Amino acid sequence: MNCEEAQNLIHGYLDAELDLANTFQIERHLAECSICAPSYRNLQKLRDMIRKDACYFEPPASLANRIQSFVRKAGLPLSPTRSFPWRVVAIAACFALVVITGWSLLRSWSVPSPEDFLIQELIAGHVRSQMVENHRVDVASAKQHTVKPWFDGKVDFSPTVKDLEKEEFLLIGGRLDYLANRPVAALVYQRRKHFINLFVWPSTAGTESSVKAQTRQGFHLVHWIQSGMAYWAVSDLNEKELLEFAALFQNGS
């Protein structure tokens, strides 16, 4: 189960409305996902808050008098033997306000951002490539002039491939991957026993950006935009060396 599927089921899970199979799948996903698990906890907190702090409002007597005066002036029939259930209306209005506010909070809390979804895909792509050795690369070569032309006709752009062997980042090949709803180039480098997946595709941002680093699920990610291309490096290599790799790739030949 991925994050998008989990988000579609998370409200039903919160209300104990799912069947056994879906309950098992979403529980397993929540136990492993660093994005959906906090969303689920936020939903629980909001539900408890609504149950605990449901508000009641008693309208002032002057409000009823003003409405009755308005009805009389308008020539509408007014029954003196029947009082309007103001308390019920106030409770209903307050509940509606809580529901609307709560729904807005749920939408903002429970839906991961597009970048969160992309990072999940990046990490999944990196992990998949390490699970089976012969899937790590589709073209195995330490030569940039062999790896770069291999992508011709396979993607609609020409990825930059750099030789960083002198700096102890060995190019071992490349492969096709699928991210952000499009085919992308994955360049694979190695330092000691650590592999780096450098995912490359045309940027839609239109502007260059400096290197940004973050850590998710035990993996380090470094992102930058250069010459109209988006770059995401993912690895279990320590952050300092991964930033060094990014700087060398940006400035290397």
C-alpha cells in the first residue's frame, strides 16, 4: 500500500469501517510510513478534541425579541403559544462550525504535500534498486561517454553524466526509472560500499536552486536545480559526503 491509497482509507480506518484485509494493510503501512503515521495521529487528536470541546451557545433574550419585532413589522403570523428552540439552533450552528473547521484541518493535516510524495517515490526507487543487484543499473559502465548515449531515445532529454572517479565517487552505470509521473534517468555512483542514486529529469520550476539536504527514513537526500534539470541524490552515505558529491557534480567536468 502506498501513501495515496492509505490516505483514501485512513478516515474509514479511524472510524473502524474497513474490512479485515484493508485494516491489516493500512496498519502495516502506518507502522512503517513517516508521513502517514503523523497524519493519522493528528486525525485522532482532532476527533478527541471535537468530542471533548463541543461548544454550546445560549443566545441572549434580546435576540428573540428583535426577531419577533421584525416578524410583526413584516406582517407575518406569529404564534405566541410556541417558543422558538433557540438552544437547539445554537447547538446545531456550533456543531456545523466545528465540522467545517475540523474538515479544513483534516485536509491540511492528512494530505502529504507533492514534495512528500516525491520523496517517498525517490526513496522507494533507491531501495528497489538495491534489493536486486542486477536491477541496480541497466547499462553497466564506468565511462561517462558510454552511459550518456545509452539514454538516447529512452528519455526526452539528455542527462549530464560526469566522471568523478578521481574524487572517489565511481560511476557504475545508469538505468531508467519512473518518478513524478514521467520517465527519469538514474545515474548510479559508488563510494566504498555505499551506492548513490542520482535521479535526473527536466525541471518545471524554471529557476536554478542551491543544494538542499534532508534526511527521511534513514536516507539522506540532496536536491538542486541546474541548467534546467532537477537533480535528487539519494543514499545511505553520510550527509557530509553526499553534499560533497553534489558539489563535485555541479562543478565537475
